[in-house]
Amino acid sequence: MFITVKFGEDQKEIFNPNCRIINFIHSLKERCNCKEEVCIDLLDESGALMNLSERENSPDFASSFLKERHRYILLKVIRGDGGEGNKYESLLLNLGKCHPDLADVLQKLSNPQRDRERKNCVSRKGRQHKEPPSTHPHTKNKTPSTSKKNSNINHRT
């Protein structure tokens, strides 16, 4: 079993993920020239994040979630403070040229809050422009008729 990891200036390395995740991450960092303290992750070509950093201390093998013969993009993870999410930076230069759709996915992964805020802002704007029914000029001075309500009541004597 093997996978291909893309990084740098269109460099590719083949890895055997049939080892514990921590060993796999160490091998990735060493062979892809990443500093030991840098947090890394992988993004597959369909845009799925592998979340290596969250699984680092797991006793599982990397092969349990990496797909055989698939290609992955190496990412640098910049951990967010408090409520802020992680940001992801491609370690494959010119990701936008090679994989423009993955560049968009990576931007959304790095700014999920901004996308939610943008959607909320648009929906709020739509609500702000609607006038409540009571302020409509034709209904402003109308009051409900009580005679209709009373005419529908059956009185028994």
C-alpha cells in the first residue's frame, strides 16, 4: 500500500501509511522538509481534510483512513486561538494553478466563520427590507371588524 503526497514546487513523495499515525507524521515532516514543530495535515484531491493533527496520538495506523494509491496535498496547520478555528496553508506552491477547486476548498476550511457570517448577513439584509404588515399604508387605519365575529356566534336561548 502506498500514497502520494504533493508539496513544494510540484514535488511528489510516495509514502507507506501502514504505520502508526505519529510515525507517519514524523516521516512526512522529515521527507517533505518541514520543521519538527510545524503542525501538518493532508487534503485529498476531492477536498476532504484528513485531520492528522487531531489523530496524532491515536494508536491507529495511518492506513486506516488514508486511501491506497490516492494523492494528497500537504498542508500547514495554523492553530486558532480560543473560538477561532484552524487555518490551513498549502505547502504545494501554486495550488491555485494545479488544483483551483482545492484552493477554494482550502480557503473555506480556513475561514468557516466568515462564510457563515456572510450567509447570515445576506439573510438579515433580506429581512430588513421587508416591511412588517402593520406598517403597510393600506392596512394602517383598518381595525378588525367585531360585527363579523359576533355574527358567527350561535346564541341558544
